[in-house]
Amino acid sequence: MRSRVNPRTHRTSRVPKYDYSLCAYQRAFAPELRQSVEQLSIGKSMRVLDVPCGNGFYTRVIADLLGRGGKVDAVDRCPIYVERTRRRLQNARGDHRVQCADALQLPFANGTFDLVWCAQSLVSLPDPGAALKEMRRVLRSGGILAVLENDIFHHVLLPWPIDLEVAVCQAIQEACLQRYGSKTKFAPVRRLAELLADAGFRSCCKHTIAADRQAPWPASVQTFLGYHVRDLRRLIGNHLSPAVQKRYQHFVASNDQHSLFGRRPKDLTCLNVLYEATK
């Protein structure tokens, strides 16, 4: 069932279809995701905005880094995510406020925040460039925008057979073109430096964050991989030939020792990119 959207408020009444996969991803790579926030220079008395905040995973990390004199605001257009974030912030230090709002129309005055955090959300925003400009508007002069993003083609590096990986990447491009009219929507990080410059940020630096895992997969990683290959199959299935579909299914679901969940030694890498831009 598709999420219902209120055209007046742009608020979704249901969580996105990728919610289960997102939660599993955060559990599987929690140490590295927390580190991506912890490496920022977050002062104890700063005011920070998390937008869109999603389920509040990063909002809680930010709140834990702030002192009692700090404040974190979090906004998302999904009321269910807003409520989840509020629950995550129970007993958190400092001041915090969570509300429904759209990233394209933030309910804050110019220059309100010392730091704005945006994690893995650009692909879901209808106009990422406009959203970045709005985030810049609510930053004080000299404030920092931190954007954590990934590239669907290089986010989770799995030990695919090479020819199967090539077919999967081609199918992702075709699915993206069919859905959005562009082959680049699933890879916003490739234009992020350009988008930040266009939004008016005067300096930008980039950090790559790698998370490595080895088989036998920890339970959290195995759960995430199950959702990941399922969601990928749903996205690209119509763009794979019957022969390639069969090979895909064999790699991700068979008991063969060389398959993804087989007993042979194997590893994976999850890549994220963190951009810090100054107003």
C-alpha cells in the first residue's frame, strides 16, 4: 500500500516502504554511523537541527553529544517518524523539540542554528538543491551543514560474481530512469559538491566512512542483507533477463557455499560519504 500524502502539508501518513531495511541498516552499522556524527565539532551549548530526522537515530546521537545547555530540533514530514524520534529522545540531556515540517519549508528564522545535520535523505527529496538552500537559510553565518550520503552503486559492496554485478548495476540505471526520468537520482552524492556550491556554501570538505564486516555475518548484518537483496530485487527485477534473475536468486538465496549466505569466507564493505559545508 502506498503512503498517503496530504497535499496541503506534504506530510505522509505512513512510514516509507524502506523503513524495515533502514532500521536493520542502522543496527548493522551503528558504530560507524555514530562515529560519522561524533567526528563533527559539536559544542556542548550548540543549537542543532536534524532534517529530515526519520526515525530519530541520528537525533539521539546528537542529543547525547550536546550538554544541558545545548538544543536539538528535529523535523520530518512523517508524523510516525516524529513520534518515534520523540520516544528516542526521552531522558536525553539538554533541550529538544520534534515537529512535523517539510525540508523545503523549515519553520525557523534565518540564522537559527549552529549546525544542520541531514542524513541519507536527498534521494527522497523532490528538489535536493532547494532543500540545501533552505538548510543554509536557517544556519548562522559560519555555521556548518553536515550531509551524510551514499551512492546506490557503491553503498554496499558485496562479493557479487562480476558479470552479475554488471547486470545489476545496469538494471539499477534502467529502474532509476523509468521511475524518475534520470539515471542519476539514486546517486545524489555524485553531484553533492556542486549542489552545495550552487546553494551558496563557501567551503566544503569530504570524508569517506567505510564499515567492513566478515562472514559468518553477525545477526544484525544478516538481517540487513536479507532486506537489502529483497528490496534490490523488487527494484530491478523487471529489468533483468530471466537467466540473470535466476542467477541473482541463486546468489542471494541458495545454500551454495559460494552464495551470499554460504559458508565460504567472504566480506562486505558499506560506504558512506560525509560532506561538511560552511555558510
